[in-house]
Amino acid sequence: MNRGFWLAGCAAALMASPVIAQDNDKGEAYLFGLATFSEMDEDRGADLDTTGYSLGVGLPISRRLYIEALYIDNTLETNGLYGDFYQTGGGLDLVYSFGDRHDFTPFIMLGGGALKNDVIPDALDDDTMYANIGLGFVGALFDHDYLRYRAEARYIQDDYLDGMSDVRFGIGIEVALGKKDEPAAEPKVVYKTQTIQVEPKDSDNDGIIDSYDDCPNTLAGAKVDGRGCVVQQQTITMDDITFPSNSAELTISAKFVLQKALTFLLKQPNLDAEIAGHTDSTGSDEYNRSLSQRRAESVKNYFVANGIAANRITAKGYGESEPIANNSTKEGRDKNRRVEMRLIPR
């Protein structure tokens, strides 16, 4: 076989690499070592199939295309035609991987090289050229990114004597250079920003938000103007002021409500107030008027005792004369039993 033919074939394969490589993202270099088992051409006179080893290095051209340089060492046991047959050599292969070589990745190869055939008798020694094609696969070993198993098969044609055809199988490991196990990626925490619409605060519940309220802490139930200040002439019903049955004595809960009204009046020196007592229609009109008067005076006395000038407060009992609901129902009678504070500008 013409050695120039094989050299030209190998050179053509290597020159084709820029065409095959379509991306510029390179993989990593690697070393590999294989134990080999060969089915040799019968013309070599091999009595037993041949064992040996191969060592090599792979260099990336692109993410999937590599060039491999390897050293070959085979020992043949012959059938008596010759003495033992020793074969060593080296070569270059163009390797295309169908993946990233980390997970299970098949590959194909094409290349060639030179062999030294050391045979007894020495007259048969010869240095020859060879070409080969092959396929194989690699994959991560024990979940290590840098350590891989590798298996391959090659069909080899060399020009020893009149030409020989061999098939060589290899199995071994491949070690990525500069590759370390990557730590498990920490879960990525995605923070979502949520805009919360905060309702404007209205501390005294007068309908005017605090940022626009010129008169904070307005008495609950009081009518206010656009600035949050009390409209001076109005009637405020103090629903939570209660009395024991047939009594004008203020309860603890009534005093709590009156404390808020007291604070309001202390801050409004330009206002006077009439305390108006009301009852439902149960009982006589005379009794109801008397009871409502006494209750109104109890409220006035509380204010005066706590700092409001007596001339600012008047007390009047209206009895059942000014109902705001139907006295024929319990709900209506409950509404009619009430105390009002009627604000009067001074």
C-alpha cells in the first residue's frame, strides 16, 4: 500500500476540521488510557488475539470537535510463522463527539499514523503508515465531571507487507484537564417585589386623612369641614352613654365615652354645649322628662368637675318629646333613649 496515499488521507481529514467545527465554544482537553484487545489480520500469523494498551491526549478544536494524539503498544503471539510480533506507534485522530462528553456521549473518529513492526526474524521488521476509522462512547464515571469511562472500536488498515487489516477494541478511562467537580448549585432564590397600596390614615375617623387634617382627634360622630375641623353648630349623639334603669348615675362605660367628649371640649374653647337628655315613651311624660333632666345634669356635672367652665354647659331634659325612631319596637325605643351634645358657637 502506498504510504503517500495514507499520509494524504490523514492530512485531508485534519484540514477538514475547521469546516466541521461550526461553533467557537471549546470543550476541555483530556487524557485517556485504554486496555486494548485486537483481532489481527490472519496474515500476521497471530496464534492468539492481541492485547495491548493505548495512551493519548485530546485537544479541543470546538465544543464537539477534538484532535487526539495517541501512543499504541501491542504484543502478538504468533503461530510459528514468525517469532513474537511487537507493534508500537503513534497517530493523530480527528474526533467528533455527539454531546459534551460529560453525560453519555457517542463519538466517531478518523485518522492515521505510523507503526513500528518489530518481528523475529529481523528481516521482517518494518516501519509502516496506517489509517483508521472508529466509533465509541464516553460518560461520567461515579458522577464525577472530570473522570469518565471510555470504550471504542477501530478498523485499522496499514501497509505492512502487502497490507494488513486489523480491528482493535479499547476500554478505559478519560480524565478531563482543568475540570473539577462543580458543587451542587444552591437553589436560586427569586425575590418578588409586591407593591402594597397603603390606605391613607385617618386616625380620628372624621373622613379627612391625617395629612390634610388641621384639627386632629375630632370627637367621633362630629361633622367636620374640609380641613377636618368641627362644624360649629351641630348635634352629636353619644350612643354609648348608658344609665342603670330609672337612674341618672353614670356607668363606667359612660364615663369612658364622656372622657373623649371632655377632651374635645377642652380643645374647643370657642364652643358651648347643651346636653340634651331623651327617653322612650315608656312611663308617664312627666316622669320621663324628669329622668332625662337628671341624666343631662349628670353629664354636665361630669364636664364641670373635670375642667369645663359651668357657663359653657347647659343641661335640658326633653323626655319623650323628640323621638328619632318608632317607640312601638324595642329597636326604636333603644334609639330614643339617648344623650345628645348640641354644639353652640360662643
